[in-house]
Amino acid sequence: MDGGSGPATGPLTGPSSGSMPGARRPAYRRIVEALRGQLLSGDLPEGAVLLEGPLAALFGSSRQPVRQALAELEAEGLVRRFEGRGVLAGRAGGPCRIELTGEQVGAHALEPKADDDLYYRVERELLERALFGRFRVSELALARHHAIGRPSARELLLRARAAGLAEKRDAHWWTVPLDERRLADLYDLRFLLEPAALRLAAPALPAPVLGAARDRLSRAERRFPRLSTRELDTLEEDVHVTLLRFCPNGEFVEALARARASFVCGKHLQHMLCGPDTVDPFLSEHAAILEALGRGEGDVAAEALAGHLRASRDKGCERLGRHRAGARPPPLPYIAEERSGADASP
């Protein structure tokens, strides 16, 4: 996939497992293999709507490799067209609009840790600037700054766009401003939708999915607060993404995708403002939600989730305001120091 100059460190590059050591498989080939495995195993639900944009974000890819992969899977009869946008998984069922996870589509196995570490570093750099307004981001300068190929830099920005931190306007990349008002608005959206979605999802939650989430939380509780950004990501996704994807109302899940920036802000502010020995109650709040679901008490779990979101909103806005009142981050060669004109203020 990475045809640019410089080291190839994009999420979908790397040695193949074939007979040619060190050779790289095309990005679309790896996506084909991941999706094919999930379709044949049944881990990707029949009738699920597969869209190029969300799949590209999950695989850390541009849309073109995803488009090629879906065309090949369609030729194999593993996905099919329908009257709406995208394709449907499998040969029957649907359309079922759910927010798919990296685990469901097989993307989690294709993202080496080094690539995730680079992405989280760039994610934090973008967030630190977004807290102070809308700034122009240079894709080429990003590639040079981190010594990667330009296609890999583009993939990083595509992932940041999926997280609500970056956007493309008039052929240029920009940070998306994030202040206390926007963060509160995002939490308000989640407060309206997530508890209702969890009530609907609770009866359909598979025991293995719930059990895996509880196991990860137990391991995290033993190690907290010394958790990596990746681990915080996983804990948030367990409660706020993975469980909710079992909501039969796909419109809920699609609307919640707009609130991803609040996840990103929370996990990075946890590291930026809280010392290594800080005790944060969010793990116990997650535990209350998962325990209620384990007892089959969907309404109790939904109320616990609502309380958790209220606490997270207040805590997140307070932390964000405290950070914005401090010193601005040092300049970076790939982010313009001057904010955009009319909408420069966050």
C-alpha cells in the first residue's frame, strides 16, 4: 500500500506470511483475507452493512484498497449488493446497520503495536492543538516529521478523522476544535443515546462477549492506573462500542459515531493531567455496568451507564478547561501555528 518514500510503517504494510520472506502483500489483499475469514467464521453477522469509509478507518487504510477488497469478495459470493450504500455481509439477511468493530472485521490482527503507538502519538499531538482551535495540518510535513511515507501519513490522518480530531476542507487537513462546550455537547449526545441503546442491546448480548469484557476489566483493575493508551481505548470500546453494537436499532449506533472525539479526549487527558498514581473511579463505574448486564438487569445497567456518562462529562470538561488554561504545546513542523480565520476559536 505504501508506495511513497521513507520507511513503510503504515498499518497495512509488513512482511507477508507466504514463501517470499520480507515481501509485502498489497493492502487490499490483507483486507480481503481478514474479511473473508470473519465472513466464513460467522464472526461478521450476515446482513451487516459494509461501508467503505468505516472499513477504511478500522483497517487504517484509504478507501481504494477497501473498494478492491469488497469487489473481490463480491465476486466470491461472500458479500452482495443491495439498494442502499455499501454491500451486505453474507448471502442472506439484512440490511443490518451496526457499528462494526476492528475485532469483528479482523482488523485488530493486522495492526502491529508499533503502528498503533505512532498513531496514538499523532492523535495526542493533534488533540493538544485542537484544544486551542482549528489549525492546518500538512500531510507531507507529517510524513517527514515522523520519517514515514506519505501514504502512511495519510492513513494516520484518516484514522484521526474517524476519531473526530481531523477533517479535510478544500483539499487541506485541519484539526477540529475541541473546547468545553463541544465536549459537553458530545457527552449530551451520548447521554441521550447510549443508555437507550444498551437497554435494547442487553437481551441480545452473547455471554462470551460480555465475559471477555469483564475479564479485560478485571485485569485492568489490578494494574490501574498504569495502563497504556491502547488499554484505555479497549476498555472504552468494550462498554461504549462493542456492547452497543448489539442494539437492534442501527440508527442509534450510527449517530453515536459522531461522539468519538469525547473518547479520545478523555483517555489523553487522563495521561496528560493525572499522575501515575491517580485513582479514577471510571473502572468501578464500568464494573457496575458489566455486573448488572451479567445479572440480566438491562435497565439497571442502563441507569449505571447514564450515571457514568454524567460523571465523565463533568470530569472531562473540568480537566479540559484546566489543560486549556495552561501553557500551549510547543510548535510542530506539520501543524501551522496560525489558526484558520473566521472559525479559529474553538
